[in-house]
Amino acid sequence: MTLTAQPRTTGKRRHPGVTRRAGPSSLLLALLLVALPAAAGCPEPSSADLAAIKGMGERTALPADREVIVDGVVTGEFLGRERLNGFYLQQATEHGPVGLFVYMPGATPSDGALIAPGTHLQLHARTGEYRGQIQLQRVERIETCARDQLPEPLAVDWPLSEEQLSRKEGLLLTFPQTLTVTGNDELARYGSLRLAANRLFRPTNAPGEPQQGDILELDDGSYRAFPSPIPYLDAEGTRRVGSTVEGLTGILTHAFDAYRLHPTLEPRFENTNPRPEPLPAPGERLRVATFNVENYFISLGQRGAANADELERQRAKLAAAVEGLQADILALVEVENDPRALADLVEQLSERTGIRYRAVGGDADRGSDAIKLALIYRPDRVEAVSELYADNNPAHHRPPLAAFFRSLNGGPAFGIVTAHYKSKTGCPPSGDIDRGQGCWNQRRVEQSEAMNAFLERLAAAEGHERLLLTGDLNAYGAEDPVRPLVHAGLVDLIARELPPERRYSYVFRGESGYLDHALASPELAAAVAEVRPWPINADEPTFLGYDGPDNAAPHFRPDPFRSSDHDPIAVDLEWR
């Protein structure tokens, strides 16, 4: 949103010493403060220092609307309604350096000429508070005391304790260490990135040592919504998770329930996680891939594209992704539960990529959910040797599907099973609530138990156990729903083949992990030559998707990047 009033800050944090009532003790304090000597070069004595205004040490914060004369050095200038409508002052006190925001929405051009970083100013203003944050406001007069006084930024290492962060609010800081972009979902909406000491993973993604999960929000010197241009983009118009920034310098504050840094120097990013190239052709191998296509709907205005333009963008991006994936068999997730939608998607992919795909047929029950699963394949590479199987166990609201295939170059038949488990959202008021693995976790465990029975029936029907279960299980790698599958003998290929730092296909609120799985029976696992997520989506900002906001329009490209919110997972099979 465009800022038209005071800068918004969180309503949940309030300085414990803030009071609006002027009692005898605060009046006495004010009288004592009048005796402060004039700072060098300032026209008159100041009546309070910044530590007294904020109530640091044993003192109580000055009440709101108290007229004060105060001086300090400008460390960050963010004037104007498109920015923060103010600036930051910093002052050396007996408690160490103290910083404070000065709200000045009515700053004139002549005021702006005075308010420059490094300028020592004296202000005639009033104390104030906005949503728990102490500030100066209603500035009546500004005097220049000296110039070229900018203090050296205080060097700190991330993460910091809550006490350290609280004491450093409003100060000019620098982070000599390398920080990593661990989330970018609010880049187009609010101009901010989530930073951490290292890329953060969902704690239930893999067993291991606890990680430092503290996040610093890199903001853009503004609280406006949908900034244009979008900040912090690279030459390709993106800013991927896994990028790094070093020497970050700016003002620390707390707003919208997070610690934020408003930079005073342009951040220097390194593309340490560049966009990947298309996957190499599988050659003599067979490639099976799972791909969540993020609500492919031809019924406009429902869960997918809102209009024809968005649908065209979605088709273009999905085609580019499928072309680069080069899969022989594709397990599709989140296709509209309408036969026309799947037929349209297969036709669009074939026309746009030049690779002819065919959907596995049959009258298997697809369920009544708005979205369904599908299996498509390249008839020039493999043949389907069965029609679709479906598991209609009531634990599933989207029935898992299966079909059996054989390479045209020979080799044994094998089965591909695809599933899309109950999501973690839409929590009930009681019962299967979120207990650390998202809500509906017990339901997903029941789905895995039903899946084991389905796999047994498939093996009995086809006379072998060469099976690959793939799809979106809505469970991270070390969560409860995965355990019954592994305990039944399936091999978690992602855990077996990939190091922990590559085990992700999805990023949610700055945490990475794999919801998309590839689990193989031991017999099929022996034929697995390679497993690879293709990181074209999860690391990319959400605004690059087919339904990006207006300020993202200049950055849209008909390429595979952010063709979905999930990365596809490719499994190459080689019969030895």
C-alpha cells in the first residue's frame, strides 16, 4: 500500500517502559534534562538525549507528546510517502549508541536539503509512539550543528539474541558475514527478502542437527505495497533463493512482526545459485518425472488462471518446463478434474514442444475433488501396457492412479503410481490439527497405509514388484506420512541419492524441503541411474508465475522459471 500516514509497525511489540502519563517523576526527569549542555555546533542546549526518550537503563521513556529539543546524526534518510516518511537519528550516549526514527511526512525540499546522512542536526519536536515504536514527530524546527559526522556502522554477526536486537533497533549496522536469501515470496508485494546465515530447511525435512532459524528481513526503505520497480533483481529479472549478499549495511528496525534492515548502501548480491540449464536428454535411459502444474484449469476464474491472458502465460511456461524436462513419462498433479482440461494440456504440450504426449486411458474413478492426477507418456519412447488403476480407499479424496509401462527398446514392465495427499492447510478446529507437521497429518498417515495396500494389489495384479511411487505427498522427508511407506520397504530415492542441501522441491515462508517424492520398490530402485530435482520453480520469486501482479508484468517471460510453485523431480531408469 502507498504510505499516507505514519509508517506501519507491528502492534505486538511494545517497549516495556513506554508510558503516556506524565507523573511527578517524569516531570522531575524533564526538568533535570533541561540542563544538558549544548552539543558542539548546536545553537542551544538539548533538553533530552535519545536514551532518555526511549527509556533506556533505569529510566522510564518520556511520555508521548512531550516537547523536546534533541540532537543527533542522520544515519538514514527515507523521506517521502513512497518511502518511510522520515529519517533516522543516532547519538552517542552513556548507554552506548542509540538510534531513533523521526517521522516527518511534511518535510519540504529545503528540509530535505538539510537531512542528509552524516549531518548532525538539532530538532525541535515532540515525542511519539506508533504501534509500539517510540519515535520523534511533529518536527517544528531543524538546525544544522555539523556535517560529515556519519558514525562507522556497528559490525555485527547474524543471528543476534532478542536482547541484542532490541538494543540495536534504530542503529546503523553492517554485517561483514555472507548472508543467504532463504525466502523471496514478498519481494514483489512488499519489496523484501528473507535472509539467514544459511539457507533454511524445514526442520522435519531430514534428520540432523538443529539449524539457526533466525530470519532478517531485508526491506527496501519503504512499507508501500507492490513497489515499482521491484528491488534487488539481477540481470535476468529474478532474485533466487540461495543468492548471497555480503557487507549488508543499513538501519535495523522491528515492524510487521519481524526484524528488518533498511539498507543505506546498495546491497551487493552474488548469484551463488544460478538458474539451471535444461536437463540432458535421457538417451538410452527412461526418464520418469513428477510435476505439480499448479492448478491447470481451463475453466477460467476458478483455482487456476483468472482469464485468457493468464492461461496463455501458464501454457507457455508449462510447455517450456516440459520441453526442458524431457520426460518419457510424466506424473501430473493439480490438473482440473474435467476430461477437457487434461486433453487440452496434452494438446498444448505436444503443439508447443514438438514432443507428442498421450494420456493413459481407462475408466478409473478420478474422484470428486476439484483437481486430479494424470499420467501421460511419449508413445515414441514407451508403451503403456495397462490402463489406469485407481485406489478409491476413502482415506483419499484425490484417488491415486497407476499404470504400467515398458520401453520400446525392451526391458521389463514397471509401474508408475502417482499421488497427491491431503494438504497441510484448512485446519479443523479440533482433531487432526497442526502438531508440528501441518494439519491433517494423521489423515496423510492413513493415506500412506492405504497406499501400501494399493501397491500390494498392483504387484499381485501384474505379477511383479517393479513400482515407483511419485507425486506430491504434502509431507516433508522426515515426517510421519513417509514412515509407513519406508517401513513397508520402499526406498526414498531423494534421501538415498541426494545430499541434504539438495533435498528440496518447495520453499514455504523461507524454509525449503521436499513435498514431492520418488519412492521405489527395492526391485525398481536397483534400476535407478539418477535422481534429480530440477530447481526451476521453488527458488524463483512468486511474482514470475503466470498470475503475477501488475508491477511484475515487465519481467514475465515464456520460460520454465516459476512455471509452478513446485520443482519437478526426474528419475532416470536404466535396465542393466
